Amino acid sequence: MLDYAEPVTRLIDELKRLPGVGNKSAQRLAFYLLRIEKADAQKLVDAILEVKEKIGFCSTCNNITDVDPCRYCSSPSRDPRQILVIEEPYNLVTVERTREYRGLYHVLHGALSPIRGIGPDELRIKSLLERLKSGDVEEVILATNPNTEGEATANYLSKLLKPLQIKVTRIAMGVPVGSDLEYADEVTMHKALANRHEI
């Protein structure tokens, strides 16, 4: 097998550290970067550095932001009586696209996963409990992912929050709009039936 020059090997190794990028993808990205103009490569470097310098976490909800508190937490049009709990900052964008939710958010930055060594202390749960001490929050909506880790996180939070006399709800799950029932697995079909509502 032919070896690449040391700078190319180093670039491939760094790219492989990105989530979802394997060896072949890292090689393709590295050779793409070799082909583009130096000015375009510099734009990429500048964008990465700018994000690292200017973006931080909101001290209230843990969302990524360039101002603190973030625009959601500081907006007077948001309903402070509801907090929607999500796993990652990019989940917030998905919820906002619906234009249905007008409350506040809380980003956990992950989900419980004993296999990967992620327990309650690794998530932003303590700051959620601090927010609930104000007494203003009437409902916490758990919008963690519908997978093993997300379900475990939702169950853990539900048990933790119930004694606080705050309404705790979970987003409904089931068959996605636009799909066919023949492609739904047993768990998805179970959730769809369990979360059915009257029409």
C-alpha cells in the first residue's frame, strides 16, 4: 500500500475524528481540500476559527449562541411557563421550523448512555433543576430522541421531575407523515398506537 505524504496523512487522521467520517470519507475530503484554491481553504479555516472564538453556550438553556442569554431565553414573546428539553442544539432548529412551539428550551448536550460512559452528571440536568426552582415553569416537555438512550433519558428526567409538582409530558411518537405502514417497525407501530388521539 502506498503511503501519503505526512501532511496528507495528518489531514486524513484529523478528518477521521469528525463524527460520521470514516477512512474513505476522510480521504475524499482531504483530496477535495487539496484540489480547491488556497483562498477557499482559508475561508473554511476562518469559518472554523470564527465559530470557536465567537460561539458559546447560553448560561440559561445551554443552546449555542453568540450572545448570552441566547435570543430564545431573552425574547419577551416566549412563554416562560413551558420548557422543552432536547438532546442537542440542532434539535432546537427542527422544533422551531414547525412554528408551533412558543416556550423556552433546555439543551442537555447528549443522552444517558451507560455503554458510552454518559451518566446524569455528564448532561446539563442540574441547570434544568435550577431553572425549575423559580416556580414559573408549569410544564416540562421531554423531546429526547425515540431511541434507547433518548427513552432512558426521558424516563430518568420524568422520575426526577415528578416530585416537583410540575407537569411532565413527552412528545408523541409513531409513524411519520408521508410514510407507509408496511415500513414501520414494531416499536414505531407500538408508539403510534399508544399515542393515538380522537379525531
